[in-house]
Amino acid sequence: MEIFYQIANTFFFVFHIGLILFNLFGWMVKPLRKWNLITLGLTAFSWFGLGFFYGFGYCFLTDWHWQIRDQLGYPTPFNSYIHFLITTLFSVSVSERWVDVLTASLFFAALIMSILTNLRDYKKSMKSKGDGLR
């Protein structure tokens, strides 16, 4: 069973980091913008919707990863997955508060950019549909 947990641990590292990067930069790639807005919405739902019940910033992916790491006997003394990644991957010690502020700021910046680019794309598609009716 340990091999399953090792594979799951690696999967969560790769998937979660990929999702974080996609949330931050997916709005830059036109064919991916709708998906980016969806994943940002799901992230917001987890942080704020589920967070209402489990604590602000709750992430079900982090919770699942912590459960896997617990099964492997790895300590998880972090409240923030981003703080965990920075500490683990870069071996630096930074303030958890600083990481939380940076995470929220970058999330909302990406959300704003995703909304704006999706609206722009929608308006362009409506305009081109309107031009085709003449």
C-alpha cells in the first residue's frame, strides 16, 4: 500500500503545482481562458465556500494531499500549501502571513485578468456574429 501512497504523493505535488501555475497564467492562452476561469472559480469556491465550514483558505486538494502524507508518516506542519511548497522546494524560511498575502494578491490579480480577457473574447465573438448577420 505504501507504493500507492508514494505515487499519490508525487501525483499531488505535480497536479497541484500545475493547477497553481494554470490558475496564475492560464488566462494568457486564448483557447484555455474559459477553463482558467472555471478552475479559478473552483479555487474560490474551495477557499471561500468550503472555507466557510472548514476555515478560510481551505483547499480540498491540500487536505487530500495532507492525508496521503500522513499515511506515509511525513509531517505537515503547514497551514498553507504555498508556504509548504516554498519551504520544501526552495529550502527558505518565509513568513506564513507574507505567503498568504502574496497568494491572495496573485489569485485575485489572475481572477481579474481571467474575467477581463474572457469578457473581451465574448464581446469580440458577439461582434463578429453580429457582423455576419448583415
